[in-house]
Amino acid sequence: MRNFRHLCTVALAAGLLAACEGGSSGGAVNTSGTAGALIYNPPVRVGSVTAADFTAQLGTTASGQALLGLLTQAHMLPVCGIDFHYIVYNTVGGTGEATTASGALMVPTGPAGTCSGKRPIVLYAHPTAATRGYNMANPNDTTNEAAEASALVAAMFAAQGYIVVAPNYAGYDISPLPYHPFVVAQAVSQDMINALGASRQALGHIAAATTLDSGQLFITGYSEGGYVAMATHRAMQAAGMTVTASAPMSGPYALEANNDAINFGAVDIAATVFFPLFASGYQNTYHNLYNATTDIFALPYANWVGSLMPGPLTFTELLAQNKVPQPVFDSTTPVTGNSTIDALLAVPNSPLAPLGYGNPYLVNNTFRVGYGLDAAASPDGALASTPPPPGAPLAANPMYPFRQDLKLNDMRYGNWVPGAPTLMCGGNSDPEVFFLNTQVMQAFWEPLPLPAGLITVLDVDSAPTGPSDPFALVKLGFAQAKAATAAAGGAAAVLQDYHGMLVPPFCTLAAAGFFKNF
């Protein structure tokens, strides 16, 4: 669920924005505190770029040329300029507490009918971020963890004529919330809806005054953002709001099944940075996860891990400074007396095991045993077979607090079915957010009499099914990028780059192509 770095760094180094503005917007200030209210209207325009300049900047280095090549093959070279605005709006935290958050409003500029006039909106949810300063409205600062995501979204959507709304989430950037409600479905979906409402208030009051909302709304996001996108689709549908189509990408939708699999030996190479976010988000929201951080985490990490993210350090820096260890679990297998459970908790016979098990480690065995016993007593039906069985039911009655929270926020909870066309994209060998999540959701909906074409599943790490495969370009491009990574750094490089660098541009391209159908 980490942020990605691939293909678009050049645009940032070259100076994506042709002009920058700062300070107050000079407009009205909304002090009502109402959720979804835009606080400064018009929002500050932090920069502007023409389509020609954007294209030229992409061609100045090898990585930018790679993105430009991808866009060329897809017949998606930039056709619109982009005005970048910094929005600040009222929203809520995990318990519904009032707070504020910020984000980016990217508005296309250029010819009427293609770039201006009434345009569709893409509501974009970003990947997991470690640094509190994450800001989607600041793509020309290469020290900003959001810069790459912001540039890629700008190229794939805003430069194609979509208005883009990309919140930073509560708990990031200037938000005063002291934590981020990580994969808390109600909170993150409401945050997205609030950002959308605030952005719509800005349209007509900004420099591109003739660029307005057409009424079409597309929702997408990657990694944590894939989960957020799906949760937002569900929440908007429940509220009777229009969703034209959605494209959640590589998200942990089946939270309970995903974490059960990890606890029972499926090595997630990034679990050591996800567990602190889970702990912070769920403890601050539900107050049931622990009485002391040592109930979950080993010392010395328990001393600071509860407030570690979001913070000043990147994921790489957290590992380098030993704020978290690489292994998430103790290499000494816990003993429960139940031979079946003990076998499930044992270090797996996997070449990835050293990345997930060792000493020092993050999560203590007491937690693993409690979680494991609960998962055995009330198993998640998605793990009954591979691939997951049709229906893939949630655990009937989990009693362990963490599993209760996971079930509540699992996208299967409440038996939701998308009411608008949905593309789920990912890669089958993802070592960080398992493709299992996509397979579980597909299996969950499989027994239902759904309209043809409602659910589309794309595995970018698969061969084209034939000349009529609508995703052939995406699959072939991914195979080439994966092969190039392997040639340069071997299997270890592919493993390291798979989720954060290889999959994102190709799933984003697939989402852009999917949205063109509507």
C-alpha cells in the first residue's frame, strides 16, 4: 500500500508547473465548520501548465520518456493544460470528530468540449503514505512523497480533460487530526465525499471559470487508495449520489481474509509498516485494540510505534533508522498446544520468510496466538480454498478485537454490490497487497445475478487473451517493464518494485481506458 515511484519523476525535476502562486486566495472564508465546506473560495492556484509544456517536460529524461512512450502507445498524449489548486475543507476523523484536510483540485484548460466547458470528475484516492507532509497539490517538489502520484494522475486524467479531485486525507498535510483513520471505511469515504463537495463549490469561481462539472463522476485509487475508492463508491451509492463508474486498484478490500492469511504465513513484505497504521487508525477509532502498545508490539518498538505514522520519515527512513524492523513476526514459532494452529503460525517454507520473520521483530507472539485462535474458531470463508470459493463469506463471529474491526471494515461487510460498472485491477504476484483481495471480492459477488459487464477484473501480470483483449496494451507494457526490471536488478528488484513501481502506471492506464467507455 505504499506510494509509488515510476515513470513520471522527470516532470517534477523539470518543473511541472510553469507558474506558482502562494498565500491567501483573496476570496471568501467559510468559518461554518460544516463537513464538506470549502474553507477558502476560490482556492489558491498553486500552478499552471500548458499541454505543450507538460509534454515537453516529460521528454527531458529517460523516465519521463518512458511515461511519454506509454501515453503515446495508448493515444493519450496530453491534450489539455492543467491548473493546480490547493483546497482546504472541513471533514471528519475516525469517530466522526470534526477536523480539516487539504488536497488537490486539478482543472483542465484548453479547447471547449475537450478541456473546458462541462467536464467529468475523477475522484482519486492516493496510496498509503508515511510522511505527514504528503500533499497531492504540490507535484513540483520532489521531496514531497505525493509528487509522483500527483504527476501520474495529472498525466492520465487531468491532461485528458477530467477535473481531478485528490484529497490528502485527514491526518496529512495541514490537517490537525493527530492520526490517520487508516482503512476505516466510514471515515475515509466521508473524507473523499467531503473533498468532492468542497471542490464542486470552487468550480466557476477559479481562473478556469468555464470548466464546470458535467455530472459524470469516476472514482479510482491505488493501494490504500484502492480500498478508499471502493469504500467511497459504496458510501456514495448508499447516499443516492451519482457514480458513473469506479476503478479501485490493488487495494486491501478483503481486510479480514488478507490479515488472516498474513498471520498464518503469507509473507507480506511491507506488513511491518502497515501494522502501525492499523494500530493507530483502529485504536483511535474504536479504542479496543490494546490497553498498552505492548499488547501487540515488541519492545523497543512499542515505545513509539503507536504514533509513528504519519510522521516526518518515509518508509525507507523508518527501516533505516530502526523505527520498525523488516521482520514483522518472531522467527521463534509460538506454541499454543494445538498442533494445527502451531503449524499455521510456524515460519513458512518460503524464500520470502526472512523478510517477514526474524529477530528483532515488530509484532509479539501473544498477539499472534490470540489472533490465530480466533481465526481458527471463526474462520474467514474466503480462505477455504484457492481460488476463494463462491460467496467467500466473512467469519461468522470473530471475538478478537482486531478481527472484529477488520470485519467491520471489510468490503464484504453489509453485502454491498456495486451499482455502477467497476474495474478491479492488480497484479497476481503482488507481495504487499495480495491479489487475493481482488479474487475474494470477485468470488463474493460471483453467485449473484449481476448485470453483464458490471464487474471487470484485470490482472496486469497475465498474457493477453487474444487480439480483442481490451487490456492487451496494458498487459504487454507491464510484461516489458517487469522484464526490464528483472534484467537490471534480478528477481529481488522485481519483488521490491512490484507493488510500488511496476503495477501503478499500468493499472492507472487501464482505469483511464475503462472510464472512456462511459
